[in-house]
Amino acid sequence: MKYQLLSKEQFEELHKEFSTFLATQKIDKKSWDAIKENKPKKAITQLENFSDLVWEEVIRKTEYLEHYSKDSINLFHCKLQTINRIVVRIENKDINLQEKKGLDWFLDNSNDPTIQYFKGEKDYATSRNEEIFKLIEQGAVLANETLFNGISQLIKPATS
């Protein structure tokens, strides 16, 4: 298995897609029930193969990721050959960026002297998909470009 098995909830959410996946292999509901009952290893292999297909598709479409901790935000723009990263670090221990109140404070006080910004770009050390999946495993979530582009514009004068 290349990635990780989807959770029970994810399989439930994707039950129609999983049925289509099985149908492409000429496995109907009756056959699937028999496989689960009599050939559990084969059933697990089918679940793993489907999970990998889903992860491949999700990762292929991923352009932006965000990861929040109490005192920092990591923003990623996942290009084809490189990944851009912006790190926002807050030294004010009273602010928790994992809470709405802390994030609102940051958005209202983006020029506060307790906030540091870092920006960088690097080539993928392994494959694009592997690195994106690793970030997701570490807690990054899929995002749109809004926060990345907004902060990028905010810090542009400081880096020019």
C-alpha cells in the first residue's frame, strides 16, 4: 500500500465510488460479500487499492495546504516541481492560532512586532505526491489560495 487505508467514515462517504471501483473489476455486491466472508486478504487488498486510488486523486489535485499549531501557521503552495512555504510565527504566548479568537487576532494585527514571517521555496526531496501526503499525515489540511496569497502579498514588501 502506497498511502494509508481510508477510514470507515471515508469509505462510507465514498460508497458509490467504491461500488464503481469494484464493478470495473466485475465484482458485484454478492461477489463482494462472498470475498469479504471467504477471502478476507483479497478484500483488504481491494480496500487498499481503492484507498491508494482515492489518495492519488486527492493529492494530484492538491495545490494548497495549511497547518496550524498554537504559535505558528505553515502555508504551502504545492507546485509541480517545487513547494513554496510561508511560516507565520507568533511570539505572544497569549495567542493560540488553533482557536478562532487567536486567528482573528492575527488577521487584525498582522503587522504586530511579535509576528515573524518566513518564506521559502524548495524542490521536492522525493516525489510531489509523497511529500504532500507526508504533510497531510503530519496534520496539514487541504486549503485554497486565499490565506497563502494574502500573506504572500503582506510580506512581499519586507522581502523585496
